[in-house]
Amino acid sequence: MPETSGRSSTRLEPEESWTVVTESPLKGLAFAREAGRILAWDEGNQLYLLNTHGEMTSSARSPNRVMAGAISDDGSLVAILCDHDEAGLLLLSGDLAVQAERAAPGEASFIATDPFGRFVAVGSRLGAVQLVSRHGRAAGRIETIQPIAHLCFVPDRAFVVGAAAFGMLAGIELEASRTPGRLEPEVAWQDRLMSNVGRLTSSGDGSMILASCFTHGIQRFDLKGRNEGSYHLGGTVSHAVPDFPGRTIAAATLEGELAIMNSAGNVRWRTRLDRPVVALEIDPLGRYAIHGRATGEITRLDFFGPEPGRREPAKPSRSTVGAGAGSRPGGGTGSVRNPDWSVPAVQTEDQAETAVLTVCDDPPCVAVFSSPNRLELFGMDGKKLGKGPETSGVGRILRTAPGWLAAATDRQVGLCDLRRGEQWKVDLRLVELTHLVIKPDSFGLAIVQERDRIGRATPAGRWIWKHELSTPIEDLAVGVEGFAAATTNDGRLLVFDPAGEMTPTGGFEASDPPFLIEAPEGSPPGLAWITLARRAQQLSGHTLRGEVAWTRRLPWEGWSLTRLGPYALVASADGRAMAFDGAGDVRIEGGPSGDANDVYGFDAEGRPVRIVRKEVHILCSGLDGRVRWRVVAGQPVGPCAAGRAGVAVMIGPNLAWFRNGGPT
């Protein structure tokens, strides 16, 4: 075709066409080349379907953690691989409606679809690749010497190419079986590949097969497995994708470089992004690339800029594609927000990493306890309210009660009367303080030393009673009417009356010492304590004297038990959570959208939220996993605390505050 635009035939002038932002950090995306649809999934298990103009056409939320996804070239089939024993494979229609749910192979590692959405390949680290029809029926197996870690369907023929994580490349013919709906895979060739593989892609006819081999560059093979050389970008190549004819290649490195090459390996354009891409696709005609970064941005990059004499295009659009997300006044991207304020709180990053934070609700303030045993108080406007008493010893513990704050080490306890603005060191000689609960207005202080010496003391430092136990204490709580309770490593619940008289209650396994909290706000009369037996998967409510009032069976092992206002919140190691009221009824249940280190608080309407920290990301979501807001931090994310007023996080050496009800 004659060139009439005057544009250079070798020089590219790429420009960003649009950018959309997912509501959680992006995990991956896939491209339906014929249909022009982009499938994306994020850390919040949200699925998105976009068109090539950046407009969302459909969205859904997976009930389980999404591990990988694929979409057929014609857009008719979406396959999702989940972390679930019974429903690990989800087969969806082109508008994300569920068509079938099936169990996935153990240790499933990847998923791929053929161009026409007839078959799905599910790989496993344990062995063969399972082939499944679009209706979820078994359709065959691909067996190779080593487990296949990467697989791609060649678009214009019944052929797939697979690679092990290291050491093998294979071509497999897909012959139709005599049994309808089944395939008979036959390995056509296998070859040694002396490098690790991060991704495997193919041109339309399979004449160009590209293996992204990190420090070994991009290795190129033909359809018979012959190595035709390599391309080197000078970095660690993680993605290399050819267009349909194999004339243009988009490639990305772990160092954050993005490059466009021709089939001869000549780099026609390259740039450095602020963060490396986690996904990269290219238009089948080589007109644009689509890349996604972990921070959530999905960007279309048009390879050819405006022609000479034409008006410059408008500034690329930037929007949020999360369900229910909108734009912030004055710009921004919906769920992505900045702190309401940020102030220096410590001097070094080491101090920031080891600091302890808490948010006081009455009166509202934020406390930061950092080395060397320095307690700083900040108001809701970010201004310093003062310092706490100087303490000696090691370790840092912060505890709150209405109107009070305690900062403790293993040897001393400092008390702050927040309403009167007074502070002092409690006059007690302590040795290896391990547990502390404060209720200065009614009970005083409940203190455990060396895990086996428990006592009740006044705020002035006078012991009311003390006990030395024969077994270590697991958990400690203070209730009403001067009662306290503790669970021990031999499987007992101990209740202490106001004078320290002890009432033991059994019923727990010695190998499974239970967690313990005070009963939630608004619990039925007489209910005082709640315990969690983790391995037994049992939550129990107890009366003031320790008798069992009710028990509830959990569907999974609990990792933590937290008293959160009117809720007893149980969370698993993978982030699943259930919120119970004081009667033992489930009020809120959430899927696996966090981990064991999540922090829990409330939103502006008093609903429970979880704060998840993942690398540079801070996410505030409901227990159902729907993200309320998120932050992409420019410095390391450290300790975090949440209260009814908002969320406090250490970002680098600064204390950052996110007010509930603030801009989202």
C-alpha cells in the first residue's frame, strides 16, 4: 500500500490513548484479539471486561481468590482459575455469567483457552495439563516429561506450544477424538530449553514463538521447535508478545522498560515506566499495546502519533473501572485517594517499621509509640497534642479505653488521662510484662508477667490481687463488675472475681489453647466472654462465671479473634472473615480478600472494614472484599491502626491519616 501520510516507516510516536484504574491492585489481564475485549482481574477478586476504548462492558466478583484468567479470541468464553478445592475452575460467558463450576487439578498453576472458546487447558505443578470443554466436561490430557508451566494455543491450527518453568519446550498436536467433545493430544516434538521461562506467546500461524526468558532475553522458535535466535533488550525480559503476522513485538522488563520492536529485533521505540508491567498484550494488527501495572492502571498505548498537520489529541482519559466507583471532584481516580494529612512522626525508616500505632476513639487522637520508647500524640488535624511519660525497658505495647491510653514496655506502664491531659508512670516493678488490659475508670489494670503471673492493679500502682499459675496464659480480657478472665495453655478458661477468687472452666484441648475477648457491645444480658478454639473450629459464648452459653461451628480454622464494637470478628489465615453478634449469630461474612496481618476498623456508617497492606498498596475494603478506597504509597508502608474516626498508617517516616467519610 503506498504511504500517503508522510509518516516515517520506521519511527514510532506512541501516545497514551486512555488509562483506567481497577479498584484493587491489578493481578493480570488477557486480551480477546478478535472481539476487542480486555479481561482483567485484581487483588479484590473483581473481574472486569473492557472494550478497546477503555469502557467497561461488564464486571463481576469471584467468590474465591482469583489465581489466573483467560479469554478466547472471539470473546465467547472466559475461564477463571480460583483457589478453591471444589470450584477452582469457573467457566463464564462473554458477559461474565457463570456457565459451569468445576474442581481444578491440585496445585493448579495456569489456564488457557483456544481461540474459539471450545476448550480450556488447566495446568498443574504436579503433572499433566487437563483439557476441559466449554461446558466443563473432561476433554483429554496433555502429558509431558516435565510439568508444563506455560502454554499457548496457536490461533490458526489445532496445535499448542508448552514450556516447563525450566528445561523444556514442547509442541503438541490436538487431534479430534472419535468421542464427540474430546481431543487426543500427541506430543509432536520436545526440546531442551536452557533457561527459565516467564511467558510463552505465538504469532497467528505459529511461525514465531516467543519465550520470555528473563536474563536470557527473548528466545524465538518456529513451529517445529527450532531456535531461530534471540532478542536482547538489555534488561530482564518478563513479557514479549507478537502481533498476529509477527511483524511487531511488544516487550517489557522487570526493570520497568517497555519496548516496541520489529521482527528483525530492531527497537523502534522504548520508554521507562514508573513501575514494571504485570501484564502486556498487543493488537493483532500491531496498532497499539495494552499494559497493566500492579498499581491498578490499565493503559492503551497507540503506536502511531498524530499525522503532520493534524490537531494534537485531547489529554488521555483516566477513569476508575471498579464497581460503584466514581470520580473525585478536582480530578483523581475514584477509589484512589491521598492522606487527609501526613506529618513526620519518626526520624528513620527503622523506627517506622518497629513503631506501634493506635487510634483512640474517646477523645479522638492517634498515638505513635516508637524507639527509644517515645510516645507521641496527634490530634485529628495532624497537630501534636503532646508526649507520653518516659518509660524504660524493651518492647512496645499500646492499649486504649474510653478517655485513657496506656503505653508499656516489658518493665513499665505509662498512663495518659486523655480527657484531663495528665500522664504518669504507674508505680509498679514489673518483670517481662506480656499481657495488658486497661479499664482505669472501673477495673484498673489487668497485668500478666512472664506469661504465668497475673494480677489486678489500680492506676496509681497498688496491687489488688495477684496469682501465680502453673501454666502460661494465652489470652486476657476484662469484663464488667470487676471480673477478669484468662485462657491458659492447658486448655482452661479462668475467671477472676473482683477480689481475685478464681473459677476454672475446662472443655478445651490442651494442644489448642483458645483465644479470648470480652463480649461485644449489645450482647444479651449475662454474656461476658467469647472464646475461639482454632483447630476445633468452634466459637463459644460464656457467662460471667465462665459457663458455656452457646457454641458455633466455623467452616474453617480461625487465625484471630477481635472485639470490634458490636461484633466478635473471626478471621482465617487467608483473610476470610465472619462477624458474629453477642448472641452468636453471623451478621457479616466475607471471602478471602486479605491475609492474617489485616487491621480491622469501621467506616463512616459504622460497618466493619479491613485495612490490607501489600507492598506499596493500602486498601480499605468491606468484609465482602469491595474496596472503599486505596492508596499507592511513594514510600514503604509500615504499621497501621484503625478506629471509628479513620485509619492511621506509617508511610516512610511519616504518619498518614485517612479520615472516615473523607474523599473517595
